[in-house]
Amino acid sequence: MWFKGLTAIVIITLLGIIVFERDDTVQQVQTAPILRSAQQIIMHEKKTDSDISTIIQAERVVEQLDNIVALDHFELSQSDGLHIAGKQAHYDTDKSILTVTGPLTIKTLDGRKALLDGLVWNRETQLAFTGNPVVVEGIEGTIKADKAEFSNGFTQIRFLGGVHAKITHTILYN
């Protein structure tokens, strides 16, 4: 009788060990398969329907099967004077949408500099927006807002919510 009791205790203990070990195993996170990956890249882009050429530099680029290209520590410079620099971005090659996460800087040919956190830029429509605070500095002053929309190659800016401006007094007379 004691043999049956001891056997039952051993079987229950073994089942308990198996169940606990199964709970402790690390489950792998499913990520999108990588097609290509490269470091220290420079890409040149010239569209046939535009005179503007673009140079994209990044420390690391990862292309995934879903036509998303991830960029780490990137700079985008266009021949029209536009310059965008940031830490991380994803470019949807099917939709021509660049989504920047984290802090970034936008500089334009006319000397304006925008400091913001996060941006979505549709390169087909040339419209971009941020839902986060933005600061734009230029020779005529500084403008701050809760969010902003950009158009016309980032030369037109629509400030939205909590807009504060510190501008030169001569701007009103030009």
C-alpha cells in the first residue's frame, strides 16, 4: 500500500515539474521577416516626374517583406534645400509614406528649422503632419504650437493649437 502511495506522489511531482518548466520557457516574439539589411548606406533617388533629387543616408537600413523599410539614424536631403534628420523612421514603399518616430529636425532652404517629435509625410501628396509639439525657428522669429501640418515641400506650415509666436517687429511691414 505504501508503494502505491509513493508511486502516486512521484507521478504527481513529475507532472508538476513538467507543467512548471513549460510555463518558464521563453516565447519568441513573431517579427516580420527581413529581406535585406545594410549598414552605413547612402541612397540616391531621382524621380522621372520631378527635377528634385534626394539623398538618404542611414546608419542602418532593414527591408522587410511587407514593403516597409526601417531606417536608423537617418538624414534625407533634397536638391531643393529640404533636409530632415532623425533617429528612427519607417518608409512604406507601396504608399510612399515616411513615418518618423522620436525627435527630428527639418531645415528648409529659406533658413527655417523645425524641431519636433514624430512626423508622418506622404511623399506623393507632399503633405506631412505631427500631432506633437513643434518649434519653428527662422530669421523672422520663433513659433511654437501643439501640432502642425506641412505642405509645399515643407515651405508652408499650418500651426494648430496653443500657438505662440515671438517675431520681429518688421515682419508685419514686409
